[in-house]
Amino acid sequence: MRRKYLFFYLKTGGGHLAPAKAVASVVERDYSSDAEVVLVDGLAGGNKLARTIIEDGYSFLQASARWYYAALYFVNKFSPLGQWTLRLATLFLKPAVRKRIEEERPDRIIIFHFLLVKPVHDLVRKSGLPIEVITAVTDPFTAHPLWFITKGQQFILFSDQLKATCMMKGVPESSIHVFPFPVSLKFSRSMAADEIVQTKKRLNLEEGRKVVLIFGGADGIPRGARILRDLSALADVNLIIVCGKNTVLYQQAMSIKSSSGHKHTTVYGYVDFIHDLISVSDLVVSKCGASTFKEILLLGKIPIVTDYIWEQEKGNVEFLQKHRFGYFEPDLRKLPGLVRSLLDDEQLRSSITANIRNAELRNGAEEVARSLIEEN
């Protein structure tokens, strides 16, 4: 008999949905006769005000008020405020979550967003159904305390560093399972040299020119227009910017392409071939979301991080710097010089890519799926 798994997420950036989809795709490929995964947006069919506040509010703060998001992140680390936030979110989220649990009656629920932890646990307890609940903490290194307020959870974590933090908080080791961070399976394989040549041709990139990719996920990269404008001074490179669903950035990028005179600039909106774009790139200018920087590193490319969400992504930046996998350069005035020096210094690039290669980083999608399905 097939077991049913509900993967609950919220559409606040791609960092929660992407790992859920990655694990779900492995289950569908390898375990379809034994298991069914249903991806569930925790706000779908629920309160419209909640969707506006949580989803649209997140996008607005990331695009226009990062300082305010950081302040909210900080104040909610204090338990009374964090508890109040969770109670309020639970009030809005419960109706839609209850409906899906009652409709699907799953054997197991995997939570991929901290705001869903309390409503899911509350509803499962009240239902009396024998549903196992597991929380997959999608912040690999520095996770917000709101993930851990609900007691008695089973956790999937993506670093030994966070495991140690959890154990210091009193979480039993038996409740913690650690895996590499999961991303789409296509990032588990790098392109061969001849594939890169063919892909460059298909993307109309001039052969013989280094490729610099600028991207930051579905919402685009913060300060993307400034980055593109400054890097347009590098006339001998292929510049690619992916704006995602950020229409303002797309319009700005098209204007810069037209006015800069840079003949080798390509502007994309939302794409489903980011694997190809990373694969043909020599350097990737990006932010430090967990999925984004893991995809870059798995393909053996060098990331230059210009931005991260304080404090949520702080651990990602520290991981990058500690292992010398790339650079963190928030001062955009220095960015063109850094890019130029890396493009010109083949030995330096080779040493960094060797660091990445020697680390033997793994995609955790298959390991997480195997654990969920086979270890019942």
C-alpha cells in the first residue's frame, strides 16, 4: 500500500520550496510504487490577508526594506515576541492546513517553513490520526529560534554545526538527522567541456570570452542594476543577468544594456535553465541563499556573494569564506576589480575550484528521500 507524504511549504522566496521539490522529485523517480508526495502551499485556499502579509510582505521587504526584515528577524528571537508571532501566524494558517490534512489524511508530514510548525503540530495532535511529523530546517547553518519553539519535534538538518546548536538547546540527538542540503538532481552532474561549448552556442554567447553570470533567485539579486552597470565596464566578457520575477530589475537591466554599449550583455527574466547558465559561467555574482550557493558550488563554479539576509544567511557566507570556496564583497565599488582579477588570474581560479572539488560536496536530495521512505 502506498504511503502518502505531505510536504508543507510557504512561498516566501525559493529557499523553502526548492528543497521540498528536490526531495519530491527523487521520491517520484525512485519510490513511486511505495510512496506519493503531495506538495502543499500552506496558504493555498486560505486567508487572503495572510497571503498578502506573508508572501507579498516578504517580497516587498526583500526588495525594498531589508533593514526592516532584519529588525523583525532580530526582535522575534526574543521568546515572548516569537511566541506571539507564531500564535498570530497559526491563527491565519490553520484553516488551509486543516483542510489539506483532512482531505489527504497523510502518513507523514514534512514541514519546510518555520511558520507551519505550530499549526501542523497542533492540528495533528487534535486529529488523533497516526501522522508522523518531521521538520526540515531549510536554513543550513544559522536557523531562527522559531524553528525550535515547538517541543518534541523530529528534525532534518543540513549541517553538523546546526546539529550542535540544536543539542545545546536540549534537542535529543536521536531526534536529529543530518544530510547534505538538497537541490534539484540536475545540479549533481557538471557539464563536460564539449557540452559547455554547445550550450554557449545555443545561448548565443561569443566563444573565447569569459562569462560572468549575475543572479539571485526568483526575486532577482539585490542591487542588481548597480552590479550590471558597474560590470558593463568589462567590455571583453559575456555578461548575463537573470532578473527572475523582478520586473523592475528587468526593465532597469534592459535600459543599462541599451545605454552602456556593452555588446555582449544578455538579460533574462525568470528562467528554468539556470543549470545551463551556471555551467557555462566562469564566475557567478549572487546572494547567499542556501539553494543558490549550493547549486553554484555543486557545479564547481566560483561564487562572488554581494548580499545576504542578516542573520538568516550569515552562516552560509561564513561557510563560503571558511573553506575558501569564493568571495563575499558587499562593497560594489570593489566588485569590478575583484571580477577582473579573478578572470585574469587562471592560477587563482584553479586554486579556488580545487578547494570546491576537494570538498566533495554532495546533493542531499537522494539521501533525504531514502531516509523518509525507507526508514519508517
